Amino acid sequence: MLSVSLTYLKTNLLSGLTVALALVPEAIAFALVAHVSPLTGLYAAVLVAFITSAFGGRPGMISAAAGSLAVVMVALVVQHGAQYLFAAVVLMGVLQLLFALARLGKFIRMVPHPVMLGFVNGLALVIFIAQFGHFKVAGPGGAPQWMDGARLAAMLGVVAATMAVIYLTPRITRAVPATLVGILATSAGCALLGIDTKTVGDLGSIAGGLPAFAPPAVPFTLETLRIVFPYALVMAGVGLIESLLTLTLIDEITDTRGQPNRESMALGAANVVTGLFGGMGGCALIGQSMINVNSGATGRLSGIAAALFLMAFILFGSAWIEAIPLAALIGVMFVVCEKTFEWGTFRLFGKVPRADAFVVVLVAAITLLFDLAVAVLAGVVVSALVFAWQHARQVRAGALVDAQGWKVYDLEGTLFFASVTNFQQLFRPRDDPEDVVIDFRRARVADHSAIQAIDALADRYRALGKRLHLRHLSPDCRELLEKAKDMIEVNLLEDPRYRVADDKLA
């Protein structure tokens, strides 16, 4: 038991240290994107990582300041200032808490697998492309321009060396996370060889103190609410979608099951606290989460350790962290992208329905070009429409005439908004006898459109002096028709198996 405990401690603490190192440039970069100070991003990383790791529903998942939120925040900061951002972060957290209290997290399970693949691949590409921004330096007049010459060669060399160490380390030992070995080895190599390359300190200083309680300095008026609410709503949605999809991904990798509502609750609480302590808020990060899980750290301790290490960097170790070559951390993120991207996606083409392949590409493209939340919603909508279209074509009916001379249509499929047109075309009222039965033994009525379609069909028979009867309705279908009895007039045939009453048939 002691050896297991020591192994657990070593794995989670070392992985937490690695994650903390990887969080530094990301938090600073996201803060700069949002036009706030580097410490605003770092404080968010510390607080969000600590609270979600300690109290969330997915141990091993890392949450912190996120780029998907930063791109939403920038317009608010530019127009109204950082204090309005902090107010929006607090409100974002409140909205996420309401989401959790309503227990809506379970609906993330309804996201189709093609959407998940597109989400993973899209974020891997976003992380990959985001690293290229570090290959730019200030040019004449302050405008950013690409590196060239020896400086570019040095950056690429350190990136390649870091990636090589990360890939080779597991072949030698698994006692230490390969990503941590890569960072330390290339950092030491640059120092010993005197390689002049861009460092974490070039992004901005990370030195600071403990975050201080400072409620947003904004007027508490309806006008303030009008300004911050739209941003808070979008950020809450983006944060929840990214966190819950990342949770689902880690569930699949670890073959365990997280708690979406608990994670949503912890995320909301973390963002409320972060906004009150001058942070920019956050959500789950797929890159750092993959670093953690691939290191074997699936406990709460890894995320808590990452937050504490990051806070220690800010308080005591800023000079050392600022000296780390940025290329070493870029190399880590490139490896994360390679491991995150679902390369098996390419083998799916030609083996899965074309609609599913289209959804994968669509979600990845929208994630890359526009917005994660829009991408996931678009993927779900397209998947739902494809599902509806396919099931609409599966409504069919066989027909026979029974001993009473009644014509019986044996209906098969689901009658709902997309299938009502096909349903209407199955019947020939002018050619049918006076009594017609629709047998629902292998069919069900799903929605209001279905009720209206049955009523319209009954009217067609009634206009010709004929009667339409329904048989073998399942209890839920009968309940749906009973609720709409003021809208529809059809005969329900008695059936002993389903106990359907007959009020109208003499």
C-alpha cells in the first residue's frame, strides 16, 4: 500500500509540475490576447485549476485561462476596460452554477461521436497553429514579423530537440514524465551551450504576489448588466462546452466516468472566485489535460499540485521560469497536438456514412476558423437533421383486408415532423373500403406534427364518408393523443395487450 501511495504521489506531483510549466506561456499569451496583464491570466490559471481539481467531477482534467474565452473577452476589454471583464467573469460563473443546479450537464452525452472527433481534431489544430505566433518578433515600428536567420534556426532546433527527448524518454524510463524531461533537458542545453533564443520572460514578467480580493469596480446598475450579460452568456456556453467535451474525451481515454454536473458546479464556482480576485476566468484545456493524463496522473492531486506550483513560480521562482526557452514549451505543445489529433479519422473516410465524415470535417473547420461553441452546435444540428432525414424515409406500411372487409395498414417506423409527408402518401382514401385500420404495433407517434398528420388523414377519410381507426398504440403514444383529444378525432380500437379504451366506436 505504501509503494502504491508513493507511486501515486510521485506521478501526480511530477505531472503537476510539468502541467504548471506548460500553463505559464499559455496563460500569459491568452492574457495578452484579451488585452489584460499577464498576472491576470496567471491568477486565473491558479484559481481555476485549484478549485476545479479539488472539487470538480473529472479528476485529472486541467482547467485554467483559455484561449477560446480570451477571443470573446477582447471586445469587452477594449470597449469598457478590465473591470467590466471581471464583472462578466463573475456573471459567467453564476450562469454556470445555474446550469449545474438545473442538472443539465448530462446532455453532453447526447453529442454524437463525429462531433467529438471534429472537436478533438479542431482543437488540436488550433493549439498547433497558435504556437506559430511565438515565432514572431517586433519589427520596425513595432509591427510583428517572422523570425529569420540564426534566431529562427535556434528556435526550430530547440523545438526539435525537445520533441525528440519527449519521444525517446519512454524507451529509457517511465519513472519521470517525458514532457518534464524534455523541458529540463533542452533548458539546460540552451544554458550550457549559450544558445540565444526567445524565453518565457519575453512574453512578460510572471513575478507577483498572492491574488487579492478585489470585487469588480463597476456600477451595479442595469446598464452594467446590459453590457456584461451578452459576453457572460457566450463565455459561459463556450466554457461549459469545452469543459464537458474534454471531460467526455478523458472518460474515453481512462475508461472511467466523470460527473458533468459536478464539474459544471466547480467550474462556475471557480469563475466566480476568479472574477472576484482579478482573474480572467477559464475552462478545461485539452492540451494540458492530455499532458496530465498521458503522464498517468488521473487523480485530483495533479491539478492541485499544478496550481500550487504555478503560484510558487509567481511568488518565488519567476526568474527561473522566465529563463525557460519558449521553444521547449512549444515543442511540448506540438507533441500534445500530435497525440491529441485523432489520426484514425483518415481511415474512417469511405468506411462510415458520408454524413458522419462531413460532420467531422465541418466541426473541425468551424473550430479552427470561427468558434468552438458554434462548431459543436453546428455539428449537433447537422447530425440531428441527418438522423431525422434518414428516419423519415423509414416509414412504410403493408396493407391487407381482414375478415370483416376492413383494410388494415401495418405501419412501421416513427411518425414525426420529418416523416409526415411520406406517411400521408402511404394511404389511398378513395380506393379504400369504409373502415380502415392503422396498426401501430411496429410504429410510434412522436410529436405534434404526427398528431396533425393523423388528424388530417382522418379528415380525408371522413370527407369520403369513411372511418379511420387506430390499433396497438403504445401507452406513450396513446397518452400523446389523449392530451390532444381536442385537436384530433379518430377511433381507438380496443386492444387487450395495450388496454386502449374505445369511447367512440359502437
